[in-house]
Amino acid sequence: MQSSAIFPLFYIPPVSYITALKEQNFSISLEKQEHFPKQTFRNRANIASPDGILDLVVPVIKGSKVHKPYKDVKISYDAKWQRLHWLSLQTCYRSSAYFEYYEDGIAPFYEKKYDFLFDYNLELLNWIFKQLKVNPTINFTEEYFREPEGLDLRDSFSKKTIHSFQTKNYFQVFSDRNEFIPNLSIVDLLFNQGPQTKSYL
């Protein structure tokens, strides 16, 4: 039986995504069968850097001209993106209040090689749930429906509009030089707010 709300599965997703999960009491369906859309948070995340928003992109293996289901999209390791992402997280958040608190837990995601993007993102999401101390109920779509029953959030959280969402301010690294940037990756909130993240949400 499919849950009423269908979500996309993102790479270390933005704060509003986790907020939307909470509104569904963390009982959701994740879309697994869709043709993989480009230029979305399915393989990218935004973090705070000294110069503002920094994009982290997980490269995927280019398939044939036939669209691939998300569940079959493979991660490319032609470039050393794991090292780059981990160095970026360390450089940007080493001075944050709680980076060291989460460091040992998240580091393995930048050491172990995963074949499929969906599996990688799912394990990261489960790690986030663990930090928030929530027990989600997750189902997976078994086939793709253009107009499914229930709440369809697969095309929400657009990369172009994500930072226009109004959220409560919290202290961010580089706040001395940058204005508050809403709706960055959930790791921005975790590294800056730590265990208070759940009450912020």
C-alpha cells in the first residue's frame, strides 16, 4: 500500500525537505521509478561557503539516450568528487559548533564507494533520521505514475526557488560576511545547531 505523500530522494536534502517530511510524520513514499531528472537536488546539495552558496554535485554515469529509472542511475568516480565534497564540508564547517559531533558519522559516506545514487542517498537520509532521532515509515514506488493518488511532491523543492523560502534564522558560519541563507542542506542546520535541529524543525 502506498503512502499518501510521494517524495523525491535527494542528496543531503535542503531544510524545507526535512520540514515537509516532518509534516507527513515521516511516513512517506519515495519515488524510485521516475526517469532521472537533471539539475535537481537528487544529485546535488547547497552548503554555506565564505563566498555564499556552494554547490556540491554527485556526478553520475552518462547513460544511453534512453532515459533511466532513478533506481538504476550509477555514480561516476571518474573525478575524485568524494574527496572534494569532504574537503568542502571540512573547510566550510570545521569552525561550526557541532561539526566534530557529527564528523565521524558522516565521514564514511565520503570514503565508501556506492554503485547506485539512489542507494547512496537513501543511506544518507537514514543517517539524517538517526541524528534527528526519528523512526520513519518509508515505502517505495513500484511503478511510475504521472498523476499518482495523494500528495505529489516529486517536483517540489526547485533548485531555482529553494532559497526564496522564508525560514527562521539561525546562526550560520560566515554570518559575519554573508547574510543568512535560508534552506541550505540539512547538514548546515545540523553542524550549526546540533541536537537543537529537531526543535528548530
